[in-house]
Amino acid sequence: MSNLIKDTTKQERIDLIRSWIPADEVMDGCDIDLWEMYRDYIDGKREIAEINASFHEG
């Protein structure tokens, strides 16, 4: 299954990001907000790979 924007609906993209959030509270106290980090992906503006690349750059 492809996770590219062109192959997914907005709801599928939301569900994908939701699946990355641990059920327990492992990320409590972490400065990373996955919803904000991947907002452009959810909204169909940038692919996951683009977001990850920009995150690693700086």
C-alpha cells in the first residue's frame, strides 16, 4: 500500500499518523508533536519523505 498523497485520502493520512503515536505515554515530555510535524502531509501539501528530510536538515 502506498502512503503517497495521491494514493490516500485525508482520513487515511490521519489514520497513518495516529498509528505512529504510542498507546502508552512514551512521548510525554517530548518536544515533537507528530500532528504539527506532519500537518502538511495530512493536508496534502508535502509528502512524508519531504517532511522527514527537512526535519533532519535542521
